[in-house]
Amino acid sequence: MAEHIWSILSEKTVIDSGSNLLSIFDVLEQVNLSGAGPQEYKKGDSFLIPIRFSLASLWVRSDSEKPEKVKTRINIVAPDKKTLASQEIEIDLTKKRRGRGILNSKNLFFNGPGIYQFKVDIEKKKGKGKSWKNVASVPLEVIFDLPPSKPKSKKRVKRKTL
């Protein structure tokens, strides 16, 4: 089974076609949403918000001399522990000792403010069965930047003058 080295969440990744070097731009740790508020959704509902992101992972062979292919999975888990999206990616380590898995998206499923987890799993095969082993969890905090609330108007009391 291949070994997970790292995973990082960013706005964008680019692989240079000539050198195969990976460039990671604008690492994401927190996203502030403006102009939206908890009153605009019902708790438990999820919808897409336009946030471009890329989750890149580096994997290496468990035995540097033995070629292998591994299946990985990325689950996006909301603050309420609900899995909002899942994507499987096969990592081919048959010709090279290390390989990358990259998930790109233009939208994020959203169901409220809090910490979202991008969970990286690897498929484990046991006999005829298979299961998943979690190898990394990358957090992304989503915060509402609510506009300031309007102050409550004070009732004016008319006074009579003597």
C-alpha cells in the first residue's frame, strides 16, 4: 500500500508541462463569506458556493522497487459531520516512485459556517474485501462576514414644556 506524504488545500495548482514541477498558489485555511447570513439557509440544507479550490496530495510507493497502483478517496465533510461530496482518484506508481493526486473544483458544498474537513483516504484490500483508511484531514474554516445589524430605533418621548 502506497504511503501518503502530504496534502494541501489551495486556490490553484499548476503543473509545469516541461519540468513536471508543481506550483501551489494561495493556500486556503479560511474563507470569509460576505453578504450571506445564517438566515438565508435552513439548518441541514446544503448548496454550492463559488469557491475555487485544489487539493493536492503526494504519494510514494511503499516499496520503492515495487510498482503499484492505489485508489484514494477525498471526502468533504461539513461541520455537522455530514459528507457533502466524495471523489475517488487512482494514483499510478507503476512507472514512477511517487505520484500526485489532485482534485480541482470551482464550487464547494456548503451547509453553514464552521470547519470543513477534506479527508484523504486510501483503499485497503483485505482478502476479498476492501475498506478505507484515513491518512490525512485538511481543515478549511468557513466564516460569515455579516453586515453590521441596524441599531434598533429608540422611541422618542415628547415632553411638554411649561
